[in-house]
Amino acid sequence: MTTDKQIAANKKNAKKAGVKTPEGKDVSKMNAIKHGILSSHLFISTGKDGEREEFVDFAANFVEEMQPVGLLETLLADRIFGAFWRLRRLSIAETCSIQKRVESHSLRYFLDEYEKNGVARLSPETSFFTRLKTSMGCREIADIMDHVARTIKDHGKFPLPEWITGVLEKRLGAREGFPRTESLCVLDYAFRHRDENPITGEEEKQVTEEAIREAAELAKWFRGMAGILEWNEDDEKLADRKSKTIPSLEDLEKFQRYEAHLQRVMLQTLHELQRIQSLRLGRPSPLAAALDVTVDTENGFVS
């Protein structure tokens, strides 16, 4: 049992402990550091100039703030700093994990849309309406329709060249039941079989002018749809991008487990250092140290 005389001696020695001059404090800092704070496994360079010097200075100031006396207290202060520094690295790792998800999002989105549009183009049964649902596909359809509209205008009459009717059927939705391009194919069919359906010269002129006008308006309509879809897709991409501002579930679980472990180590070691320092100074142990408990997250029991 500690006697009153020993307690008084401890208090007297504690007051004498530590250096007072700036030069002495610098030496004291380095003495504290050499016990392990600068071990290679703790400091990891990121390539920035002067970061090691900043680390050394910060570590020394941290240990000095703990005011350790003797090897044991210094090692405990070192362990507290190690846990703190790893928590700092964990925060950086979390930020980088999010940046990786966010920064690659736009490129992945574009490649996914490009792939879907390419696959849809190879499927004659669903090609048109699948592509019509995306700005990329709709813009491609608009470009094709622009070319078809110019060809119809330049040709100036029905029946149309066979390749035009082929494009209308296979690439612009006539075969899939899109009424506006289907009507152009119906007109072309009527002119190809005009013996069955007699058409006057005036009717032919009027129908041709309407077809030219419809083709041009349809090209504009496709392009307008592409703009609307792009606007909606931008909102969707922004929302999706924001949804990625947390780590993936796999990373999040790892980060949370590691953070809980480091916080437990840091607090338990801090309480132990406080207990030893209080004992050295002849003071009662802090309540936090006296009641240092751990709750097991697996079963909820206190240890």
C-alpha cells in the first residue's frame, strides 16, 4: 500500500519532471519519437513534399501534449498517437473510396448507354423503340431521319428509292408500328401499286409535298425528343452521382469495423495512461479509467 510519505515524494518528483528550455523540449520531443512513432509501418508517403517533416513535428507535439514520463508512459502515448494517425488514414481512405465511385460514374454511364444502344441496333424486333428511349439513340435516329428527309426532298416524287423504304422499315420504326414513318411507307406502297389505286397528278403533287414536309418535321421531332431525354438523363445522372457519395456497402462495413477497433484502442490506452500518470502523481484514477468497459457488438455483453 502506498504510504503518505511515498505519495508526497511522487508529487515532488512529478513537479521536477520535464525540461523547461526550448532546446531541452526539442530534445525531449525527439527522445519521445524514437521509441516507435516514426516506424515505417505507420508513416506512409503520398508523394507530397514535406509531409514526412510535418508528420514528425505533429507526432512530437502530440506526444509532448500527453506529458509522458518514462518509457512506459511514452510507449502508451505512442500507441494513442498510432491509433489516432490510423483513424486519420481511414478518413482519407473513405474519401478516396467515394471519389473513385463518383469520378468514374460519368464515363461508366456513357459506356453503358453506348452498349445498350449498340445492342438495340442489332435487334430488328425492338431496335427502334429501345433506341427511342435514350438521348443517344434518339439523336442517332434524328440523324438518319435528316438524311432520309433530304433524300425524299431531292428525289421529289414517289415511289421512293428502295433503300429509303428499307431504312424507314428497319431503322426508323415503320416495321415496329411507329405511325409517322409507317405512313410514309404506306404512301410509297400506294404509289408503287397506283394501278390498283389510281392517283391524279394534283393528288400526287399534294401528297409528295406533304410527305416531304412530314419527313422534315419528323427529323426535328426526333431531335427535340433527344434534347428532352438528355435533360432528363442529366438529372438522373446527377441523382445517381449523389447516391454514390457514400462508400460501397463492402467498403463501408470494413471502414466501420476498423474505426470501431481504433477508437477502442485509443480510448482504452488513453485511460490506461491517465491511470498510470495519476498513480505517479498520487492522485485518484480518473472515472473514465476506473470504468473503462467494452461492449461486445456481437452479443451485447459488457466486458
